[in-house]
Amino acid sequence: MSPSTLRVLPLGGLGEIGKNMTVVEYEDRIVVVDTGLRFPTADMMGIDLVLPDFSYLRERADDIEAIVITHGHEDHIGALPFVLRELGQDIPVFGSRLTMAMARSKLDEHKLREVELEDVEAGVRIEAGPFDIELVHMTHSIPDSRAVALTTDLGTMLVTGDYKFDQTPVDGRPADISRLAELGKDGLLLLCGDSTNVDRPGWAPSESGVGPRLEEVFSRCEGRIVVTSFASNIHRVQQVIGAAAAVGRKVALIGRSMRKNVNIGRSLGHIVAPEGLIINAREIEDFPDHKLVICSTGSQGEPLSALRRMAHRDHPQVELHSGDTVVFSATPIPGNERAVNETVDRLFQIGCDVITTRDAPIHASGHGYAEEVKLMLNLVRPQYVMPFHGDYKRIRMHGQLAEAVGIEAQRVFRGVNGLPLEIDKRGARFGDKEQSGMVFVDGVDIGDVADVALRDRRMLSADGIFVVVATISEQDGSSVAEPEVIFRGVPFRDQADELLDEIRGTVEASLERAAEEEIREIDLLQELLHDDLAQFVYERLKRRPMVLPVVVEV
Amino acid sequence: MSPSTLRVLPLGGLGEIGKNMTVVEYEDRIVVVDTGLRFPTADMMGIDLVLPDFSYLRERADDIEAIVITHGHEDHIGALPFVLRELGQDIPVFGSRLTMAMARSKLDEHKLREVELEDVEAGVRIEAGPFDIELVHMTHSIPDSRAVALTTDLGTMLVTGDYKFDQTPVDGRPADISRLAELGKDGLLLLCGDSTNVDRPGWAPSESGVGPRLEEVFSRCEGRIVVTSFASNIHRVQQVIGAAAAVGRKVALIGRSMRKNVNIGRSLGHIVAPEGLIINAREIEDFPDHKLVICSTGSQGEPLSALRRMAHRDHPQVELHSGDTVVFSATPIPGNERAVNETVDRLFQIGCDVITTRDAPIHASGHGYAEEVKLMLNLVRPQYVMPFHGDYKRIRMHGQLAEAVGIEAQRVFRGVNGLPLEIDKRGARFGDKEQSGMVFVDGVDIGDVADVALRDRRMLSADGIFVVVATISEQDGSSVAEPEVIFRGVPFRDQADELLDEIRGTVEASLERAAEEEIREIDLLQELLHDDLAQFVYERLKRRPMVLPVVVEV
């Protein structure tokens, strides 16, 4: 492969929703676009976070010119501390002002204080080795979102990040359509576009339509109002504040990330509130119910979130009661439905009214629908298309939309994580697969070998564990103490003592058999004990708990 | 409480969706309506099934005149074997023909062959102690569904079971509206009605509308077609068969419960297929792709289901490929969304097309919507209403529908599991709460004390386990062998050997400290070891695995 080949290697975000990360290479130099994470699914037991496997960059750290972050959502920025800790704090990081403020706050939490974070104005071109980097202003469910245009000798490629074409965004700054059109007119080489909502026909509703609907809902409420939304959706919080002001209610912010994001948003001017409107959580009890809006985290039913705690009557500051109204200004992310439903039903049990997006249009997605994806394709008129940010279904449907606006099928590249698209003067094609996948963050450890641990955890979680300790004589292998049997997570009751006796008996029998057969090697002994016990336990309990035999020689 | 009080005690199904079971008492005699189960949620680790806690019936087994089952779905019939095994096989069980056939098959699996199962025709009155029992034919997503009318000296109460008012059911037998109207005209004392879809406005679509839509979808397909649906929805399977016949395709049934239910359905005449249309799974390869419809289990993305295995290219008989179409003729039950989405995306990855209810109206709910619930209320004009089968939200909304048709709020009783409604000549009121709740089935054991085991499993699943075995001298408590350290589910890698050495060191240090302080009691020693080790492990790994110290004296 010649160095004047442009290589676009997605390390995350294809064939999945989340952990977006893309390596762009030209003349042996690298720009990384986004460093996102995913949240673990229920079967990833005990795992805290899921990162893209960025091993590919480990030996190439010196070749990285820059990391560019499109916006401040976790699935685009969340892996940044982990990436920088491994690859070095000397890699410059670019992004919009809010995005960099959120990155700073995140890096501070990880005690990474040496990193050079650079606010870049949209439209300004930055040189980074063989690349020119330009951010293009877009609209999304967090302010200051940007697409990234990377220009090399070969042409310009555009990574859209997450976007919608909101014609009436809350901050009055629609996406920079004219710059996109210019890129198209100049001839765009490659479009890597958001696929999240390609399966929804039409256009996403405008964010600014949500505020008036919230105000309508608020005006019908008599008790307290709790609004829950994504803390990073700063425009939404602004609209909650506006609606609260309009109906003469104060606003209290509950939940750590809500307070943190609002603080950042206020300091950068994205959130403006009338003097005295926002009150402290400690002041909640000073105001009558009908004068309060509580803006809270927990829209996804997260176990430790403020709203979930309120629903379980376990929140230190907010006690909900009959007559209060809880407004879900968000939809559940797939996989969170049950947790959200449970929270909602707990609230009904307390006697609250609950308003969701099924009852009123109080949420707007941050991702453009099919017609917006088509508009993007028509604006930038790319030579090649590589759908980003989507599972297999959405990547395929994005390709269908491209074909619908006249882009030939052979110019659409349906990629997977780890498969680089290689473009040179002769054309574009997929190259050889590179390492990619998931890396788990589990406590202080980051690693991909948690597989065995995970398998063990699944086994432990399903059926529990038996530990059996047999103490034998170093001289003749005979048992010198009664075997110890301990179990955890095994649900038997009445017959426990009896069963434990039988297990001890099984152990003694196995040891005798071993002595007869002159099995003295500890490993073999343990294997024998394991097999005998596992079989006995299965016959008695019809479960397969983990059986852990320990043989001690004295 | 006088014996001429009618007591309606729900043991399950209120404040939840699932495990429906209701005890009806009059003159110290009992009829039980439904014995359902729930499937465990992800946090009920290793639990197989969830039953209602029916302890209340244990001392009252001799008072039970009959168990009546409304229909053959697991949430109404699934606990029957467990209930009968504990309360005695001599309790007569009543229900419709199909329901009893399904009960028989279920009891056979549990080797309960003594139970007297009695098919009861709709409209026939059966005497059971102080009760007259009458089944009323209803429509639902399984044939032969019935409401149960229980008449005593006090009047008649109606438990609807699950129902919709399907005007064009597949078997041509709409709900017996005229009998319901008669009950209303005679004056119904109490209605216990299904609340599942009270939150959906309007009327549920008819089941028979699904067939023509399936045929339309089939007629556009070129490769193989896989249709997945609930195996118990025998009318749906009939419609799949009809649509397949119309487009000239054979039908293969895949999945144990699909074959079982179709066999029962065919033997009772609910499923009729042209000669030779249904082929054996082994014959699949004998037919070209465009001549096949595969009717499969797995519509909920269940881990071991046939469809999930096909999606993972792991099914022994069916290998899917590009050009095949998978039709989801079902919607995900809340909580199953992620599993369904994953299955769908796997299918897209293989290259299949996937048709869901978002793409075409190929599913109809079996539960009536708000207008149907109002129709029921208007037909039977009950003196009292107790909403059944719903979480807190739906029970409240059912009450609102009752008020909307003119039933005063004080005649609507919003119950919870375990709270009996007591009705006598003076009126109706809630009595004192009885024991109720969940009982877990876990392997061979059934019990409510799995709580500790569950808590342990959660701990084990989150962070794994360390087992430490210290062997000490009976004489002086000194360590006589190097401590053994074993771990499972703890995800550390490179530093494992080093850490194990340090842990052994910690154990030795603890033992020395114990010797100095003359702690010789094994329990105290183990406690000391536990605390020292747990602290050490947390400091090093920032996780809290279970720490299990075993001290062996020799």
C-alpha cells in the first residue's frame, strides 16, 4: 500500500450503536476522530465500561497528529482518558468549545492534567501533518456539535459525527448547510455519515418544539413537577428552565451530572436563567409544591440515579407524593425499557402522574431521520459513502438511502469495525482486517482477557459455588481433617445439613479411591474431587454450581 | 368476618404483569382462578421461574373446591404443576378443552398423572360447594379462552381472564357478548377485568387481519421465509399456514414448543393444513428456498430458541443466508427489546431481510384496548370493579375508564397482591393483608429463601470470588502450610502472580497477628482474615469480590 493511500479504519461504531472511534491515515500519519465508549449490557457482569480495542494505535502512537472530537456525548468522547493514558498526554486534542470543556472536566477526573485541549472555531483550517482539519457546525442534542472535514492531497473526507438538520435550534444556530454545499461543490471524496435514525421516515422534529409542549404540560400540573432528561442535552435543560419561568416555578437541579453539565453550560453561555430562578436542592422544602420544577437525572431508569431513588422513596432531598407529576423528556435507549418501566410504575404506585413521550411530544431525537440523511448526501455529493454509527441494519439502510439519491451501489462501502477503507487515485476498496473489538474497564483494570473472568461470573451468577477443602497427609495422602464444605449462591434450605454431610462423605470416598489408586498429584486429586462432587451435586440439586476443590497437604 | 362474605384475594397479577392467581372464598370454601407464573428478570440470577407465593392456600388445601384456568398461557396456567404438587392432586381442575389439553401436557412433564382435569363447555354451570361456576367464551391470542363467572348467594362475579372483542376471530367464534350482557342485566356484583392494554386508545386490530398481511409479505419474498411468533398463538400459526399455502410454499415447524402446540392444535381441530403442506424439519433441504416457510420459536430473542440459533449460524437444520426473509409476527415483551434487537441485527449481518411490526401490520395484540375495556364495563354493568392483570399504572387507568363510563370512583377497588376485597350485603371494602409475593423455582428447589443465595450471586457476578485456605496447627495456631489462594471471576492479568504472593503475605501477617492476640476461635480467625483480605483486595483492585477464608486446623 502506497503512503498516498487514504485509509479510514473504524475501530468502533459499525455493527453496533456506541463506542465510535475512527483512525484516518495518510502518508503514515494519523488523525483519530472520536474516542467513544459503550455502556455494558446485562451479560457483561460487573463490567463498568466498554471501550473500543485501540491496540492498533499502540505502536503507532508517535504517528498520531491529533485526536478530533465531534461532540461531548459519551459514545464519542468517553474513552478519551483511557486512550490518552495509554498513548500519551502529548497528543493534541481538538474540538469545539463546549466539547473541550467537557473533555477537560473528564480528564480532570482521571487526573490527566497535561493534555493540550484546543478549542477550534468552526470554519478554521488547522494543519496536522498531511491533513487539513476543519470543523463544520452541526445541530444535535448537545450544543456545539461539529462534523470533521479532513483534507489531504487526495481530496476531502467528511465525518459527520451525530447530526440533525434542525431548522430552528434552541441556540438559533442551524447546521452550516452552506459550508456543506461548498464541500460538495468542490467535490467530496468520502462521506462517513451518522446512521442512527436512517430507519425513521421523514424529518426529526425540531428541539425548539419541545419547550412549548413542556410549558403546556407544566401549566396543567398542580403539585411538584419532576422533569427527567439527558443531562448533556443542555438545550433541553434550557427549555425546562424557560417553561418553568413561564409558569412561575423555580427550578432545582438534582443529580451530579445534571449539576455539572448545567454549570459548564452556564459558564459558556449556553444556559441562561433569570436571576434567582435556579434554586439549591437544599431549598426545595422552602417552596410550595406548585412553585417547583425539579430537573433530574434518571431518564433511563439507571439504578443509582436521582429519579430512581425518588421512585423508591430513597432520595435525601426529594420526597414525591400523590399529586406530583413526573415528566420523561427522553425515550428509553434500547435495553433500558424494563428499568424505565419499573421506575414509571413505582411512581404510579406512589400516586404520581407520569407523562412520557407517548402522552405528549416532549422529546425530539438528536439524530436526523431518513430525509435528513438524504439531504446530507445531496449536499455533499460524495464520491464514496461509508455509513457510520449504526448496527448492521442501519448501515444497510443508509446504503439504500444513498442509492435512492442516485449514488451507485458500488460507491457505497458497508464496513465493519476493524476493516479499513483504502482510497487512492485508482479508486476505493476494503483492505485487510486489523485488530478491533471490545475492551472492558473493570475497576482499575483495563483489558481484553476478562473473558475467562466473565465466563466464571456468569457461572457463579447462575448457580453459585461450592468450595471443598480436603486436608491430606503429606506422608500417605490420607485425610487428616474433616473436609470443609462452604457454599455461596446455592439456594437450598431444609436439607442443607444433610446434604453437607453427604458431600463430606463424597469427598472422603473420593480421597479413599484416590489413595487406593495411588493418585497423589494435587492437581489430579483436585480434578477427581471436582468431577465426583459436580456429579453428586447435579444429581441432588439439578444445578451446576461451580465446584472448587482445594487439597491441602500437611 | 362472617362466612357469607365473598372474599377475592389476588395472589398475583396486580402491580405486575404476570403470575395471575386469585383466591375466591365464600362460606369457608375456595375456588382458585388461574395459577400463572412469571419469567425471571435479569437481576434474578439463575432463577428458572417465578411463582406466586401461595402459602395462604397451604393450610386451606382441604377447602379448595376447584381450580379454574381461563386459558393456556403461562401467566395463567404455568404454576399449576407446582400448586398441585403442594396442595394435592385431588383438587379438580376446570377449563376449556384446549386449556385442559395444554394443562395435561404440562402435568405429564411434571409426572403428575393423578389430577382430574375437566373440560367444561362454555355456558354450562358447574356446582362447586357454595359456588356455581360458568365459563364464558372470549377471544384472545390463544383459542378457547374463557372468562369465569362465579355465582354465590351474594351474586355473580366475573373474572375476565385475558380478552379482546375480536369481531372477526380466525375460528369464527367471537366472544359471547350476549351472555355478558345477560350477566349485566341480571346484575353483576363484581368485575375483575384485564388491564393489559387499557393505555392504548381505540380497539385492538382483529387477529384475522394478520393473515392477508402475511400473505402480502410472503408474496414479495424470493428466498426462504422464516416466520417467528408465539407458539401458543395457534390462530397465528394457522394463518401462517394459510398464507404459505396461498403462495405455494411448504411449512416446516421449528422449535419444541412450536411443534408441541401445533400438535395439540391439530388434534383438537384448531389447526387445519392441506395434506402434505407441513413438512418435517429434516426435509427442509429437499425443497428450494422459494418453496419454504419456516415457522419458528424465538420471537422474543430467547437465548436457546431456534431463531436465535439460526441468527448465530448455529441451528442444526436451518442455515440462513443472504436473500432470506425473517418475519417477526410478534412484538417484544418489555424487557426483551435488547435480545430481539440483537437477533434482528445478527440476521441483517447474515444478509437476511427482516420484517417487523414496524414495517407491516403483521401482529395483533390479544388484549382489548381502552374502548374494549369500556365495552366490557358497559356490558356487564358491575356494582364493583377490581382491575386485574396490570401494573400500578394500568390498574389506575382501568379505574379511570370505569369512571368514564359512569361507575363512581368509590365502587372501583384498586388492589394489590395479597389484599382481599371483601363483599357482603352491606358493601365492599379491603380486608387485612395476607401473605403474598414471589416464590422462585431454582433447579429442583422451590422456595422463598433464595434471597441470600440471590444476593450472593449478585456479588459473585459483579466481582467474582477469592477463596483463601489457611492451615494452622491445633496446638499453637501457627501456620503449618503455605496459604492457598484461588480466585474466580476476578479479571486481573499481568500482575496475578505478584498479587497472589502479596495475598499470601497478608494471610500470614493476619495469622501472626491472631497468634499474638491469642485469637484461636476458628470463626473469629476467619472473620479477621476476611476483613484484612477484603481491605487489601479493595485497595489493590478497587473491586469488592467475595472473600471466603477457610481455616483448617490439623
